[in-house]
Amino acid sequence: MEIKLKKLLRINKTSTGAPLYIFEVETASEEALAKFKKAQGEHYTTDKETQKPVYMTQFPSIEGTELKVSEKSGKIYADNSEMEKTLATAKALGCEDAVKAELAKDLVAKLLKR
């Protein structure tokens, strides 16, 4: 779809206390941006400071992850299949905890740079 999570802007909390990850979105074309806006519908929003489109999710994702439109629901979702494959492989090899620790360390390092 040519839409990716460009940069994690911040992590807010929902009314229930769950994390809400807010990413700046990068689109490859005006057509891709139009598809993103349509799929987001009333949830489409931009960052107040940069005016760039944002994607909000309660599920952690990695910068650079592709966003896709579900054929079933028409909604946007982050395609985390690569991360899921990595974790499944790590589990099969018996090193799941080590891989999770590395992913967490990478996320924290990115957050501290902000």
C-alpha cells in the first residue's frame, strides 16, 4: 500500500491506562495518502505540531512497518508479520526471551532519543 510507520512520536495512555502508540505516517504518493485517509475515516488525524498524518494503535510496532488495509473490514492495520515470524523462530530455537529483550532494548533506545 506504500504506507509505513515513519517515526514513533510518543506513547500516550488510554482512559483505561493501556499504552497508545502514536506514529507519524509516511506515504509514497498522494494516492496512498488518499487511501490512508479513506480507510481511517473519522479516525484520520494529523500531528498538531508537524501537520503530518498519524496512526494510533494499542499494539507495539516497529518504525518502518508497512500499514495495510484489511480486505475484510476496510480498516488500517500494521503488518507485524516479520516481527511475529522472528519471535516464532526464536521460540522454536529456545531464545525467545533474549530476542524479546533485544526488541525492548531497541524500542527504549529509540524513545530516549526523542
